[in-house]
Amino acid sequence: MRESEFSQLTNDVLFGLKSRLFEDEVGQAMLRLYEHGVCDDRIAGMMHNRVQREKRRQAFCLLPFKNPILRQGKLMLGRDIAGKPVVIPIQYLNAHVLTIANTGSGKTTKSRFLILQIAPRVKGLWALDLRKREFRVLRPYLKRLGIDLIVVPGRSFKINPLAVPLGVDAASWAATAASMLIQVLSLAPRASKLVQTTIFHLYQKFGILDGKDLYPTLFDLFEAIKQNKAANAQSRLAILDSLDPVLSSLGPRVLAYRRGWSSHDLASMHLVFEFAGLAETDTNLLLTTTTFSEFSSRIARGVSNPKMDLWICCDEANRLCSASHEATTRISDMVGLVRGSGIGLDFSLLSTNGLASGVPSNCATKIMGRCGSAADYAATGHSMGLTAEQIEWSKLNLKPGTFVGQLGEGDWRYPFVFSIPEMKFPAHNTKNTADLDLGQLESLPTVFAEEFRNWGQPLEIPTAPESSQQTADATISSKPTLNAAEYRFLRAINESPMQPCSSYAKLAQISQKTAKSTRSRLVGQDYLREHLVQAKGRGRNSILLEITAVGKEVIVNHESQGRNNV
């Protein structure tokens, strides 16, 4: 039957059911009377009045979204257009949340608002601050609720990427750790075999395959690959060149632990991980190790469909979720695998540009704020099921603190508009990193590899006794001196480092043949360092040159002597 053939009462009932106008006790009573055919004029008038009010509201609101009827649960997302609270069960977040909004749209305010509500209701919370220090300000407010929020700067970590997570098979983790390192260090795939084989041999050497738990460290891995002269030279040098800066940057204080912090222990704490100021590779290593360890542990242990006990909130997560980043292939896979394992993920991104396809596909709840381009509105809107009218409204009306949400759980699947309350925090609540303590983390059992305590530190050269000073001076003066061509070659590399060796002949104004012999001589004297880099296509590998600290000192001394002679 057509709608025009229904009675006014039936049309009102149909509109009311579609708009969910009869979900209160009185509304349910009116529906029962209608279903039994005993609805008199008074009841019909009451139903008609409800319908007319809603139609007038929609007509004057000019909002192409249904007003959400979300009133059950303990997590308040915000307030709808009418100012009523939008409340959902906290377990909806177990299926992950994805937020797309540009800078200044209120993403961080939204995350803070959710953290204050979620922290007292979950066993563990990880707030990942990749670029700024936005979450530490919540410490005194959570303290009032009995929650100890621990701020962990990146250089205060105590982890071992080669440590096998709880419940994971050691041999399987050797392959996973190798793959993780290859992706984090951006190495060529052919280096994977060497890394995996070396890790497996180290596991055998340390008895890990037999159940022991004093694991090899990345320093052990570096030394083992360095000593393996029989390995493929290109893969070996590439691994060493990529791993050395990470070991030097984070140092033994972070990575020289045979038994470091366990992700299983961290999952029961409320933590803020701050990676601001770290190199991108360092951040990727710490973040990937921590998250992969817990993800892999829960998958291996067969954890299935528990209540959410660990919520991970990642602000500015574009790099982590980018399809162009090698490591995100594993991240996007893991996002799908850990759904229903008790881990809730909340990713906040600036744009959909370069977003890995597996991330939105596996995040049930999606939120869109003010975006920076029409492409972001279109991509995010389509993933949320918005109509063309709703996308156009979003372009013109979304402002900081206002969002469009679409739930993947529960029976309300229509997109809706909600606003986050403004939250102002005094600046004096933010402490310096030096003033923060690690709380419970200090009591976690760790085992430090003492042999690597001074790894990478320069050796102290004792001063020669006064009686033997002449001998020392003679030794220094006997060091080979540079001729004019060698000096020009060395200075050209100092001014333009990490260029192919063939390009320096022209800069030094010498022939290619002379440049080749000069390069060999300066490398032998430890003035230069060579880096073998894989070339594109099938061409020969490029040799990039970099001056050492000794070479720079020679240049300084040479120039100083020149000025003195003048």
C-alpha cells in the first residue's frame, strides 16, 4: 500500500517509529494501544502532537542528520544539537575508533575528554603522544579519581625488542622480530634472511629455545652481524649502517636490557608515552615493539571477546597508519586481529591521504571533524555512509569541537552530530620531564647487560707523562700529512657529505683515477667512511662518502697551520 492510503494515525505511527519517538514508557504504552486497536482520539492526538513537534524541529533545524537517541551507557561522547548528552556503553570502543580532523579541530580535546572517563573504568590505558606533550596535564585530575597516570618519555624506556612476549613461541617471534626490524629500519627485503637467521642463532646461544629468559639484545645482534664476514656484504653493511644510529641514539640506557619491561605488565598500568624529540626511526622502534608485543601475546594466548581492559589512544597517528610506511602493513593487519581481544584502539589522524586501507575497514566507530580538504570530507564521509547532502553540510558547518559520528556497535547506526565540551587546563600543571617519576615502572624486574654499558662512548686517551712528552709529539708528527689533492678531496666531502664517490673528483679538481687512489688512501687512514647503498634498477651499488671526526680534525689543523704560515 502507498503511504497516502494509510490513515493519519498510521502515518504518524510510521514516522514516529522511524524517528524513534516512542521509546519512552508513555510512548511504548501508546504503541501497545495502537497495536490492539483500542487507540481513542485522545491517544491519537498525543501521538500526532509528538510527530508534529519532530517535523517542525527538523524543518527549522536545517540539519540533515537524525538526532541520536543514545542515552544508555557510562561513556559520554558529548552533547547533541539539542544539548542532550550522547551516551554509549564503554565496550563499544572494543571495536576501535578512527577520527579524521585537521589541526585545531578539537581532536586532542576529544581524546582528553574520553581519557578522563575511560581511565577509571579500564585496567590499562596507553596514551601515545607522538609529536607533543598534550596528555601529561591530565595527571592531577586523574589523581583525584585514584588513578596514577605515569608519563614515560621515550628515552626512559627499558625494553628489549628481541624479548619473547608472554605466550608467544620463541621461534615464531624470531621471524616476527626480524620482520619488525626490517620494516622499522627501512631495510631491503633481502636483509630479512640475515636478520632472522642471526636472531635465531642468538636464541640458540642464549638458550631461549630451551625456555631461558635472559634474551639477547640489539647490541648482541649488531655485534653478531658485524662479526659475520661470510654474510652478504651488501645486506650486512646495510643492516649495520641502519642499526648503528638507533643504538647510538637510544643507547644502552633504553635497549641494553636482557629482560626489560614486559608489555603484559605495562598493559595493567595507566601510561602516557611521549615520543616528542625522538628521531622517527627511534619512535617507530619503541612504539612498534610495545604494541606488537602485546598484540602478538593476546593473539597467541587465544584471548577472545573479553571486556575491554586496555585502551590505546594515539594522537597524530598519520605516520603509524600510513600505507606508505612499511611498518603499517603489520599495524593494519594487527588492528583487525586484535578486535575482540580486550584492546580498544583510538586513532586520530589529520587526513585520509595515504591512509592504509585496513585501518578504516577495521575501525567500527568513525568520527569526522573539520577537515582541510574536500577530498578528506568525501573519503571520510563515504566510509561513514554519509549522503551527499550530509557531506556538504559538514563542509560548511563543522567547527572546532563539533564532530559527526557513526557507531559500528549497537542499534543506532545513523550518523549524528555532537559537540565536545570546552576544556581548559592551567599551564602550570605541566611538569618538566625531569620532574616526573616513573612510579610503578621502577619496581618492574629488569636485567641489564653490563657488557654494553659503555657502548658507543668515546675512549678516554690518557695524557702522556711529562717525561715522555717529546716521544708523544714525535708520534703525532709522524702521522701521514695530506698533499694538496688529498686536502681538496677531503674538504669537498666535508662540505657535501654522503654523495657518490665519483662526484668528488670534479669538486676536488682532480682526475677520476687520482680520486680513486686518494679515496682508498684516506679510508685506510680513517679519515673517510664508506657506505654501500643499493642502487635503483640493476645498476651497480653506489658508494657514498662521509668524513670521520678524525678527518674533520685534520681539516681544522690544516687550515690553522695555513693561517699561522701566513
